[in-house]
Amino acid sequence: MGLNRRAALGAMATGAAAMAGVQTAKANDAKILPQNKMVAMLYDTTLCIGCKACVSACSEANGLTPDTGESGGIYQMPKYLNDKTKNIIKLYVDEKTGLRSYVKAQCMHCIDPACVAACPMAALQKNPVNGVVTWDGTTCLGCRYCQIACPFNIPKFEWTEFNPKIVKCQFCDHRMAEGKGPACCEVCPREAVIYGTREELLKVARKRIADNPGKYFEDRIYGEEEAGGTQVLYLTHVEPQLLGHLVPLGKRSIPEEVESVQNTLYMGFLSPIIAYAALTSVLKKRWQEHEQEAKHIEEQTGLKEQL
Amino acid sequence: MNAHWERALRVDGPLFTKWFWALAALAGAAILLSIYRTYAGLGAVTGLNDGYSWGLFKNFNVTTLTALGSAGYAVGVLVWIFNRQKYHVLMRTAALISILSYTSGMIGIGVDVGRPWNIVWVLDPSTWNRYSILLEVLICMTGYLLLGLQTENLPAFVERFLEGRYPETWKHKADTALKFVRRIYPFAIGLAFILPSMHQSSLGSLMMLAGPRVHPLWQTPMLPVLYLLMAYILGMAAIVGILMISCLAWNRPLDMKILGRLGYITALATMVWLALRVGDIFGRGMLPLVFKFDSYSVFFLLEMVLINVPGVMLLRTKWRDDPAKMYRMLVMLTVGGLLYRYVPTTIAFIPGDQYFYFPTIPELIISGGFIALAIIGYLYTVKRYNILPVPLTYWYAAQGKSTAP
């Protein structure tokens, strides 16, 4: 497969080291992250057999209680991603043609993540070296704006907890320190999901497309450009948007679009300051006039001003 | 003959009426449920879920209702920016509506956030994410409440302690406070313009970050402008409507000259808003969606009718001279405007087919209870302090009565 796992692990380890430090990357600085440092996953629908080994490996590696709700307590059977499930395999079947496909859903680790842009207290951060999006509860208000902002509907909230956490895939950042990769990738028996640097995995994906003409939908890599690019990449044989996780998104990231509107209004916070300065100078004059008039009225009628 | 409002005068009459107790019961239930929510989690009392993670507390009590709480902003712009001092007599009522609405909303946020104790981190700027629109809303709202609205409301409160029956030291303190307010007043009203302009528009920008998850009939780069202008319109409608109800309830004359004038300004602002809204729909080529007659297009058309009809009617003097007619139009406009502010956050928010949200009964009680709390605050304040406007004759009559042994 031409994939150097050691290099990828190296990149991830530096990421883990940086994460331990105090460095933080804000939504907009993330774009300078080099491709060969970003860790990534590549999932291929044509290889996945839907065994869900990744689903149980994920909950085990992350110490999550398996969600058996849908099976009445017998199997691990989450219906959707939830506060007990960071990774899920969904099945798509076209009733008419019988065309079927699995799709793996977890955090896409966007290059310019909307959740990180949304978070008021920087509890969600993008690792400045490997680009992994992580949540730290120290300052989290539990405002859930990340849930509103994420186009992939990924961050989940513990709705019945006194001290609720945000639950989402963190690229098994705790395993990186031990020199291991994400549990889902390591357990996959078909290598339907693999990990590496984004640069490498884009090469692998392009090679698969070149080697198998017509196999993949529109010879496209989902995540290469969507929403400004994601660090989890998909090769699909079905139109991505039918699969339920891979929503159609533009090339420009949403935070960037919003930033440009906000910038037009705020001009880097200059416009509120200028407006305030201009305003108070006018208001001071108005206020003096008002005080004089009030005094005048009081002298004439004996009525004290009611401010 | 038209009454001419000139002074603010407290309302005579008992505070603890049956209405007061009914509201207090609702507010009490809301407080008890809020305490239970703290222990049991948000899921135990609300219909919120991972798809619709914002519900009534944030989307209705804050995003929607603080538009009505923009009364102080709307009248303040008129009085101070456009220098129309004849409306100054309304400032106390407007500022009171604002402070109550914002306080009620802030309590709502406190119950809505999952880890409220972490709010203390807001005091430490090193934890801020300066790209976050929500942070800006949070800080601007708190700043407006503490700096702008407190200053605007303070005189009416401390003025009372200048009366004869309070000890000399209190009078002295009240005097000092009033002098201080007068010194900072122009700076405070400057903030009371800038801060609401920022957060009322940013409440719209909040939903911009949801991108394609908000239906294209509502999702537009114009959201901040449309939200801000709607706050202005609804603030105007709120002050006129609330003054009308108050005068009716406590048997006071209406100054239809002032109210009609405000009605006209509201109508003009509504026309500008409609031009922007419709222009935006055309500009983005969303016209086909308007006539698709799915639930979204129905909500859009409903909103358009509710805002358009009163907007056009209030342009005509005939509809503004008659208080009953104007009141009906303002109620209609308010419903339409509130609908516009609410729809992008919930009804036109599309988190995926598997999610459904409808507020639960405890959630409705909490949401309603916080509104009841604001109304209780209003009843208390107008009956204890000189807030609501009256003609001079009422003022002198009240003075005559109070000075008599």
C-alpha cells in the first residue's frame, strides 16, 4: 500500500507532545498546518464488510460503556453516534437497485473546524501540529454551540449528567503517547480504514482511483476539499451524500465564510471602537444640552428632571 | 383630547393581586424545576437532544425575546442619536423593559448551559476564543446589562431615597449616586447603543456558523443585519404595546401623539426590513423555494404576512389614531417578528431526519416561569417607582395627595 506507518506514528507522537504543552491553535491559524504533519484516516467503502470491529474497538479503547439500547441489552448496537459512541458503521441500501454500501461515521477532524470556531471558551481545540480536534472540559460551559455548528453532527452531549461532557472521536490521542494508532484503524481486518499523514493518504487514495477506473463515485475523494478539507478522507462507490454522514459541502470552510461577513461588519473590531469614540463625542454635547434644558425647566416649573 | 405625557409616576394600587400570585406560582415552579435540572441533567427536564441541542431557553428566551427587550435600545437611538428629546419621557419604561428582559434571558442561559460553574472562566481573557460569536454575545450582553442598563435604570431607583421619609445618610448616598450617574451618562448611553448593536446582530450571526443546517430561506449573510433591524422594530412594538396595556390596566390616559409617531417609525423600519429580506431572497435566487409550499415555505409566507400587513397598515394615519387598531397591528407585527427570530434557530434548523424536538412540559414551565419573573419585576417596579409616563395634571394630583396630611 506504500504507506509508512512509522512515519505516521512519528507525526502523531510529535502531535501528542505538542498537545501536552500549552500551545493552542485557533480556527484560523490552522490553515498553516503542513499536509505532511497532519494525521489522517482514509476509509474505503469498497473494502468495508460492515463487521463493526472498529465500533467495539473504539468503545473499548476509549473506556465507553457499550450502547446496547437497540438490542435490549444483548449486543452493542448504537443507533446513532451518542454520548457512548464515538464511531459507528452505517449501512446504506438502495431499495430499487440493491446497491449497498457501509459508511463509517466519526469526527472528520476538519482542517478549519466549525466546532473550534464556535467554542466560546476554547475548550475545543485543534492540535497545532497534527491537527486533531480535541475537547478539554476545564473551561467548557456546556453551551453546546459546537453541536449547532458542526456540519457533520459529531459532538455529542451527556444529557443526563450533572457534569456533562462533550463526547467525540479524538483520534485516539491517548494511544498516540503509547506509540499506537487509532483503535478503529488498527483493528480493521480489511484495512478499509487506515491512518497516516494526510499527504500520504491522499496519494494512496489517488493511486486507488487511478488503478481502478470507474470504481469510485466521480473519481472523487470526499474530504479533500469539502468544507475546506477534512483529515478523515473517504473513497466511496456510492454518491457520498446518500450515505448519511458525508453531507454535501462547499470548498470554502464555513468558519471562513462567517469570518468574512463578521470582518465586513467589525473590521477587526475597529468599527465598534471608532463608532463608540465618535458617538460619545456627539453624546457629550447632547448631554450638556439636555442638562441645561432640564435646569431651565426646573427653574421655570420647579419640576426636578426625571432621568 | 390627546393627553400629553410629561412625567413619570408610580402606579397606585396593591402589588399582591391575583395576577401577581399566579405569575409567582409559575416562577416558583420554574425555579424548583431548574434546581432539579441541575442535579438530573438537561435531558431529564427538556426535549433537547444531540440534533436539536438548543431549545426554548436559548432560542426563545434569549435569541427571540431579547428582541422585545430592545425597547431601551430602540427608544434610546431615537432620543440620543437622533436627538428627539420629546420621547425622553418613555426612556424609563423602555430601560425597565430592557433590563428585565435581559436579566430573564441571562437566567435562562444559566439554566441552559451544562457546566454553569465554568462561567467564572469568562473573567480570564486567556481562555477566550476570540473567533467565537457566542463569546461576543455573552460578553456584550453582560456588559450591556451591567454598564448600560444599570446606569439607565439607576436614577429611577435612587431618586426615591431623596424623599422625606428616608434618613439623611440615605439621601446623601442617593445624591452621590445620582451625581455619579450624571457624570458617566454620555459614556453609558454610548455603550447602550454599541453593545446591543453588536450582540443583537451577532445573535443572527450565531446561526450563520450552522451553514447548510439552516434552511436557505433563512440562512444568509444578511442574518446579522436582519436580526438587528428586527430587534429595533420589536423593541418599538414592545414599548408601544406595553405602554398601551399598562395605561388600560391602570386607567391612565394614552398619549396617542407620541405612540402614533412611534407606530409610524416602526412601520418605516418594517418597510426597510422587508426590502432587505425580500431583496435577499431575490438576490440569492431563492424565490422558487418560497413557492414550494412545503412546511418551510409556509412558515416563510406566514412570517411575511404577519410582518407585511401591520407594516403597511401602520403607515396610514387612520390605523395609528385608533389605539385598538394600532394595538392589534402591533401584536400581529410582534408575532411575525418573533417568528422570524425563532424560525432559523429551531424550525428551519435541519440536524437530520432522525432528530425531533418539541419542548416538554417542564421545559415550557421553566421558559414561561422566567418570563413570569420579568413580568413580576415589571409590576413591582412600576408600582413602587416613578416609571410610567403621565400628563402633568396627574403628577400634580399625586403630589397634592401625598403632601396632604
